[in-house]
Amino acid sequence: MLIHPSTSGSRVTAGRNRRAFLVWTMMYFCLAGLVFGQDSGNEYQKKAVHIGKLARYVEWPKDKMGTGIPLVIGVFGTDFASDQIREVVGRKPINGREVVVKTCSTIQEAAGCHMLFVSRSEEGRLSAILRKVRGEPVLTAGECDSFLKEGGIINLRTFGNEVNMEINEKNARRSDLKISPRLVNFGEGGVGG
């Protein structure tokens, strides 16, 4: 079989171009994954800061928060969310209380918490999780569109680079929690005043 030299060269060039394209495509997706991962980390870091602030503006019943009892924050959802909350909030005391952040995988683990953050990855179990703590003095915070309607107290919503709070004061009162008016003023679009 006789192959023309220019045809053979174009096949080699086409093969090199294809490999170069594949290498560049893989590099692009790897870098995009890193960038999106940073955005997610930044989002959860901001939400963790909000969670720390929330605890400063809420008053629990005296029997739930006796002297020397640590503030227990439970996190349902991604390990990344609990890692960020542990990193940002768990470092220093809040209102003179040690902070303990625990990852919750079962609904029963929510019972011993003062605060509960429910990640959007748990949207399928949201109703069951909130039902478990309904009427209990547990400050619930989440990030699902239906969070407040399902009985949650504070929804953390991301708009661009900002994290805003929606507060359902009615649900807070049902849980026997007193939310400072200062926190309500920070919240956007409070519901159920």
C-alpha cells in the first residue's frame, strides 16, 4: 500500500491535535472543579459565620441551657458543611459557652442539639428532621427553598456572593426560643412575624 507523504503527515498532525485537545479539555474540567469547589467552600464558610452570629442573638429556655452546658450545633448533610462550621464556629466560645459541632447522620441525633443546620443535600429528609425537633428549643437553620414552610426557623439563602437570612419568628416562638430584634433586623424578608 502506497501512502502519500502529505496524507501521512496530516494523520499524525490530526492525532496530535486530538491528544492536545483531550489534554486541554481534561485540564479545563479539573481547574473548573477546583474553582467551583472554592465557591462552595466560600459559600459554606459564609454560612458558618452566620451560624455563629445566630447563636449570639438567640435566648434558649434556662432549663435547656443551664450553667456550664456547651452549645451543641448539629449538622445534617455534607461533611464539607460540618467541617466549615467546626472550623469557623467551633474555635471560640459563644456567649461564654464552649461550642461543640457534631455531624448528624440519623434523625435521633438531633435530639441533643441546641442548633441544627440542615444542608440542601438533606432536602429529601427535611420534613422528618424538622418534625423530630418541632416544639423543642432547637434553633434550626437550613438552605432549602421549602425550609421555613416545613417548620424551620432560619433559612440561609445565597444570592451571588452574599448570604442572607430569612427568619420565621412564629416557628421560633413555637420552639420557645427568643430571637433578639437585632437579629430580626439583619434578616431579609422575615416570615410569620
